[in-house]
Amino acid sequence: MKPAILTFSGPIASGKSTISNKLAQTLHWSRVSFGDYVRSVADARQISKTREVLQAIGTELVTSDVEGFCKAALQQVNWQHGQPLVIDGVRHIEVLETLQKLVAPMKLHLIFITIDDSIQASRLIERGSNELLALQALELDVTEQQVGTYLKNIADFVVNGSRSVEEAAQDITDWLQSQCLKN
């Protein structure tokens, strides 16, 4: 399989981290996470890691220096040009566009994960009742609106996060192999 960059986006609790981890393991590719990077920034600042705080930090990093933010995320695994990579948690169009420039001429694919509302709600409840309330507030946030509309509409492939992790990862692997045959 030709080296590529697979980026993952989707609503909160859609399975982005779980599916991207599974896919990285299956393909034996490195994986980075924007969410992990943002949490490390919160740790360095010694501030809480509530969803609202993390969302604010992410927005700050994008608006102040999107290229620096993307490079820092890639350096979580000391990524070198030409290496295949799975990137979890693309939540801003500016991040996607910057990543495309940074990895060119490598092919970058955006995978969008959808989720059934009832499954999403049950996952959030499992994480703690405050998570469901946080989701309702964050759905009004411009970042969540970008994720739910624009990023979904421009995705190269959409996968159903309501299915099992194995099925979703297999769907992506099958799709990726079909892309390699086309190119």
C-alpha cells in the first residue's frame, strides 16, 4: 500500500480515536492525535482538561499559529516526509489545509466518522453525565459546526462509527486499497 496520510474527523464520541488507533495498528503506521497534543498543552499550563477548556485551547492554537500547531502535532512521532501516518482529531478546515501543504506531494485523505445520535448519547453518558451537557453546549460552537458540516461534506470517505471498530477499520482499509488501485 502506498504511503499516505489519513486524517480523521467527526463529532464528539463518534469513535475517532478508537477507530484511528485500530487502523494504525492494522496498517502498522504511526498515529498522532491533535486531542493528545492539546491535552499536553493544558498539562503544561497546569489548567483543567474539561472539554470546554480543551476546545478553547485548540481554537487558540489554530488562530495564533496553525502551521506551528500542525508541526507540533506531527512531531509527537517525529514524522518525516514520506512516512505514512494516521492523524486523529482534525476539527478545523485551516488545520486540514495546512496539513495538506505540509505533507505535499503525499496524498492526504480525510476520513469522516458519522455516529447515530442515540449511540453518541450513550457513549457520552458512559463517560459521565457532564459530557452530554457539554456536547449540547459545544454543538453551538463554531468548531463543532465546521466538523458537522464542512468537513463532512469534503471528506474523501465517510464511515459509520456506530458499527464495530473492526468493521469500521475494515471499511477504511478496503476503501484505501481501492484508492491505491486507482492511482
